[in-house]
Amino acid sequence: MPVAPSYRADPRYPPGEGFADPVEPARFPEHVLRFRNDPWAEQVGLHTLSDSEWVDHFARFEPLPGNLPKPLAQRYHGHQFRSYNPNIGDGRGFTFAQLRASDGRLLELGTKGSGQTPYSRTADGRLTLKGGFREILATEMLEALGVPTSKTFSLIETGEALERHDEPSPTRAGVLVRLSHSHVRFGSFQRHAYERRVGRLRSLLEHVCETYYAKETADAADRPLALLEAVIERYATLASRWMAAGFVHGVLNTDNMNITGESFDYGPWRFLPRLELGFTAAYFDQTGLYAYGRQPEAVAWNLSRLAEALTPLSPSADWAGALEGYGPKLSRQMGLAFLQRLGLRSRDPDTDDATLGVLLAFLKDRPLPFQAFFFDWWGGEASADRAHASPRCSHYEAPEFETLREALSLHEPIDAERLSHPYFARQSPPDMRIEEVEELWRRAEAHDDWRPLEHKVRDLRAMGDVLATRHEAGATASE
């Protein structure tokens, strides 16, 4: 079938030269559909596509009706592990389409593994099938936990064998499509500032303000400063949600921070087995720069780089004052994020920081599964009987837990009736430890058995539905 009547193309990429380059997609020898995200396809009017039509659009990259006539590889720079790199850009991906969701928000489809571009340098422009497989798991888990995130929209195996130095080779290849608000990055602004292209910098600013931050910047006396303040608010929320989810992104470079404030581009990610502030996701992060506990600091550093890039547009603005606002915003959002994980709301917001401190002190370096703790105590005191009957009950019988239990009792359940759902009768919640990720991939790779992945995705989505966090995780951009 063709696209649904609800499909609304709205290509709005910045006009003029200097922002992106039209590119040709790779031609793949095979097209085996491995994953299609029908819930989000329905949100954008693409759920009516047959599998063959899906492959035509998301592996052969035939343009969607009324959308971008050719894919666009974006131009950007970035700080990578805090070293500036002017030789990057979309090296294995492109922006494929922009379209409206059912609630009116502008979203876009971007790719990973779709072939070489002018920014590929010596790389092959491809993606390992395992990389796409892992991105499905990361995005589904994060969405279920209420983290603003891109959505894995499609994964198609391409029949190519890739050589990679950091994993067994040859390895299978795939092409991934993600759905996000925007792929404009902090590094997009950095490129134009670095090249002293103030006109392009201003054009990009106006595009971002009018397209994604109209409410926040429409009446601002200083639009560049207003944009930074709005982005800071988004990233205070995102950083706090990562922390409450126990998620470690792994590579928080400025080219991996998009301007609309949702998490994306998942390489060496991990979820915490237990609370460990120094836990890292990437084997090459030898100094722990992007360790779990340093992620809020990494975001702050990147926001400072965005401010530097915007400074030519408003040299006298109080950039330092805006950046100082990140700390209080983060503190407020951290308390809210951890309480949300516990299914609680504040009776008195002044108690949030104290509760968070007691909670982290109890969990720190304790061999208590991170995800399971929030499952056991969802609803606070309303789950006391469940928690003391759980496989983790010995942790809750420790004398030091009493201080945390008293702190939790200061907050009220968001919806105690939800505890009657069969989900809360389980012994443990869905988790995403690396051992399970590797086993799911082994089943797919060795036996071509994708059913365990399908079951895992269904389980994660069911959790998100019970916790009422799914789809909220994408609702970050205003029009």
C-alpha cells in the first residue's frame, strides 16, 4: 500500500549552501528486513507500507512522497574526547526525510550505514548488523524508561561482509534508519564558527529557532542566548534521565549532541549492573571521561562549546550566566527523574535533593541490581510487601536501608493502583546487561533466530506502557 492519509511530508532543511551535500545511497546486494518500528511508523503515517515498499524506501532509499528529492549528508565539526576535529561530518549516514507526527511535531528520518559521503574519509560508510541490533535494544530500553531518545525505525540486512578491527571479521552488515527530532548537532554550529561564516551561523540559528524552539525564542530580545537557555533546559532533563535510567552513553562528543536534546547515536553504550559512578561503556575511554557519574559534567562542557560557537552572533550576551543556570536546572531535574523511576511525586519539593542523596548513598557500590531496585520500590511504601518478598529482600533488611525507606515515605505514589498490573507480579523487571545483549545477538548471528530480539522488544514496550513513559520519551521538541 502507499503511505497513509496521515502521512505529512514537511521538508524544512536549512535553505542555501553550506549546511549539507546531496549524496547517493549505497547499492546493496541484498535486502533482508530485520526490524520495522510499526508503532512509530503509525505516528508518521508510514505503517501502511508493505514490507517490499518499506525496503524500497529504507534500503534502496527511494524518496518518500513530497519529501527530500535526494538524501543530505550534513556538514559539521566536533570535539571528540575534547580534541577539536574539523575533518568530520555525516560519514556513513544522511538525512532522508522530514515529516510530521500525529501530534504535529516535526520529525526526521536519518540513516546509519547507508554508504560513503564526502565526509567518509577512508571509511566504508557501512554499519555492522550487530551495531544496528544493539541500537534497537538501546533505544527501546531508553524509551521504555522515559529517556528522550531517537527511535530505531528500521534495520535491514544488506548481504555485505565487513572487516572491522575491533570485532570478529568478516561480519554482517546492515543499514539502519532512526527517527529523531533533528540531526542538527552542536558541531553543526561549531563548523560555521570555526570557518568564521557568520552568515551561515545566523541562518542555522534562525532555522533552529523557528523550526524547533519557536515558543522559547519568538519574543526573545537576544535570540542566540534564548536558544542556548532552552537547549540547556533540555540537556538538564536528558542528563538526569540518563542517570536515573542507569545508562552510560559512552561517547558524549559535541557531534553526538543534537540541538533538540534527545539522546542518539549509540555505539559503546551500557546499562549499569549496579550503581558505580566510575562505570564506563567504551573500552577506549581509558580516563573515564564519559563514565556514568561524569555524564552531567560532560554535557556541561559541551554546552560551553555550543555557547562559544554562538558567541559571534551576540558578543555581549551573558553566556556565562546562562551556563551557570545548568547546575540548578540539573539538580531539579535529577530529583524529579529519580522520583519518576520510583513512581513517586513530591509532597514537598524541598525534600527531593535529600531523598536523592540518601538513595545514591544506599545504592553506591552495593551489589544490588540497579533496575531491580526501582522495580521493587515503585510506588514507595506501597510496594514494601513486594520488595520484602523479592529475591533482593536481604538488601532491604539491612539497617542502613531504614534511612532510605523513611526518605521515600515523604513522597506519594503517582498511581498506586498501577501496582495491581501483572507486570508488578514479576520477580524482576526487564534489564539490559551486556551479557544479555551478547546472548541475544548470538542467537541472531549463529542461528538466524530473531525471535528473542522480538520478544525482548515486546517486553520493553510492555514495561513502558505500564510505566506510562513510552512516547513521552520523544515529546521534547516544541513548535
